[in-house]
Amino acid sequence: MNRFDVSLDAWLFRALIALVALAPLPLGSNRPLPAALIALASGLLLALWAARAAVRGRLEVTSGLMLRLHVPVTLYLLVVLWVLVQWLPSPFPSWAHPIWEEASAALGRELAPRITVNPDATLAALGGLLTYGAIFWLTLQLAVDPGRARQARNAVVAIGGAYALYGLFAHFGGMGWIDDRLVQTRPSDLSSSFVNRNSFATFAGLALLCTAAIYIERIRHIFSIKRPVRQKLSLAIETMVLHSGWITAAFGLTAVALLLTVSRGGILASLAGLAALVMLQLKSAGGPARGRAAIIMLILIVTGIVMMASGRGLIERIGQRGFVEDELRQTIFTTTIEAIRSAPWTGTGYGTYPDAIEAWRTNDPDIFMVWEKAHNTYLENALELGLPAAGALCLAVLWLAMIAFRGVAERRRHRAFPALGVAATLLVGIHALVDFSLQIPAVAVLYAFILGLAVAQSAPRHGHDNTAPARGPASAASHIPQKN
């Protein structure tokens, strides 16, 4: 690879990180203009990368990994094709939504029948789907190098810490820029630059996973040396405080901000992802059981301190409402399931939930409230895409997570990256059961970035994985003189 190729890749990589960093700034990009700008930027980066790859004549990803990607990429492209079919005038009248026949009769002129009930919304949603695919593909190709992968993970930690710091400043100082009329949370809940606190909770949880992955990677070898557990804990704490100062600061800021969102689903999903990350890392680490138990104890201590410092609001909310959501959300779920039965195979058009669900709100006493989301991504996708396409999209993401899971077992070095992808998928997958964070562009961009990073580092690198572990700031602990 010549110097020009290296420089171009570096600039593409920096631009990609900048895109991830800027996406949360304008209300999580959950508005048409910022969402369109993200789509435009990701498309330009993908075009530049494609031109560079065409000149070079090869991809960065190994042929073995590309073989594993055939199924999820095919499923993703089939979903994209199906959304186009929904958007275009349907050649089969039986596939079209009945609303077009009714509209034609009401207007007195023939309208082209389509599957989607709102072509503009479907086209906008397709742009988002293509954007997230582009982010994943660019990260997959540009983060194959372990050094660049570490830079990407560090960038996510810094980005999460920065938005957590702003959220804390706005929360306690009351000087946030978001107009009060746009904020859908209580004044006591933290939402940072996002409109919805649940969306920021998912964003912060993903950043927290990256921070925890760095911690585990840096301290786990300390517990494999033959020293008393107390001394191992001391060395681990010293590494976390003295050698990882900015990461510790980012961890504290992000964890406190996450808890202050008071999002039950977001916090519990983040804890589930953190538990999965710890178990995957410790299982792959090997070593004595005492060492693994010590790492778990240290993580529990840190988590307990953070919970005591800022988790009061969450505990009170769970005590008042429990873990199950109120009646309105249950009503939305049951109504959405009923609506799915009307077009289980074709759907109503990607991105059309607010339009399609209105006809089914016969028992809703609050007719002035707009149901913009189903608060369950799986049900919403099933209504919009139809069951086959929604299942294909879900299976594509799950397949990528399984590639990362396989990478945890196959890699001897840098296992933290594929483990991170599995944990991140578990986090967003659980939260998608009760909310719509993955439908917020900034959250979807960050998740696609992390998943691309994880899959890029999931394939064994022959000739590299059998070498000694890379030295980190805590590696000096392995040279402590041992007692005879």
C-alpha cells in the first residue's frame, strides 16, 4: 500500500468518526434536514471509498470474512429492494393498499396504486436504511487494522463522554439549547442533545460499553499473575486511575448521565450489555477463577458506587411504576399487532407507522395524541415492511452479531472488539422491545459504527493472533518480581 492510499484511508476514517460525533448534535438528527445531511455525507464517503477500492483492485477485508458476510449482506439488499417495491407503483393491484383506491374515488381521478400509504415517508426511511448500511460498510473496511480499531473505540468513548458532560451541564445548570416545547421528558430527567431521554440512554449505554471494553482489556492480565488478590486489585485501580485517567473520567460522566436519564429500559438494557461484555471477555481470557472473580468484584464495586451516587431517581421510578410500562404503551402494542394482521406479507410501507396506525385507533380516548412510534421496533418493522422483510432485516443484524460472537472464540488477540459488537447488539435488541432508540439516526449511526468495528475485528488474522498480547498501560504489572 503506497503513502497516498494510507493518507486517503486515514482521511476517510477521520471523516467517518466526525460524522459519528456530529450526528447527536442536532436533536439526535431526528429531523429531516440533519438526517438528510448524514445521508449525503455517508454517501459521499462511500463513493470516495468505492473509487479508491476500484483503483486499488481489492478490499481490505479478508476473503474468509467476506464469505461469512454473504448471507447478511444479501438479506439487507433484499430488504432494500423490497422497500423500493413498496415505494414504486405496484404492478399487482392486489398488493396495493386500499387507501389508493379510496383516494382515487374521492378525488375523481386515477392514482397509481402502491403498497406504501405514504411514498415520501417510505423514501425517507429508505435513505436512513442506506445510510446505516453505508456507515457499517465503511467502518468494516477502514477498521480492519487493530490500531485504527483502537482509535475508533477511543473516539466513541470520547464522544460519549462529551455528550454526557453537556447533558450534565444542561441538566444541573438549566442552560441547554433545546427548546422546552421540544423536550418530551420531565425537567428532572437528563436527555443531553436528544429530545427523548430513552434515546440518549441507549446512546450513552453504547459508549459505556466501549469504555468498559477498554478497562477489561487493560486489567484482565493483571489477575493472571501470581500475586495476592488485594495487590491485584490495587494494581487494577492504579491502572484505571493513573494510566487511564481520561477514560475513567469518560466512564464516570457517561455512567452518571445514563442513570440520570431515569430510563428503565435504557439502563437495564445497558446493564445487560455490560454483563454480556464482561462474561465474554472473562470467558475468553482464561486464567484462574480467582482472577476472573476479582475482575467481576472490581466492576461491581465501580457500578455500585455510581449507582449510589446517581441512581436514586431510577430506583424511585421503578418503585412507583415497576418494570412494566403503563397502559398506553400496552394499548399501542395490541393495536399495532391488530394492524399487522391487515397486511402481514406486504406491510404498509417502510416509515409509514404514524399514517398507517391511525385507522386502527378506534378505542383510543385521546384522539389528539399522535402515535409516531410503536415503542417496539420489531412490531413497527413488521407493520411497515411485512413479516418476511422485517424478519430478514432482523436476521441480517443477528447474523452479523453471530459473526462477532464467533470471532470471540476464534481470535487470540483483540477479542474485546467482537465481544463489544455482541454486547452492543444485546443492548439495542433488548431496548428495541420497549422503545424506538434504534429509529433515532444518531443512535443507529453509532450502533452501525460499533458493529462494523466488531465484525472487522472478528476474523482471525493469520500470523498475528498467535503472538503475545499487545502491551497496554498496565502491562508493566506483568514484570513485577514474583515471590519464590
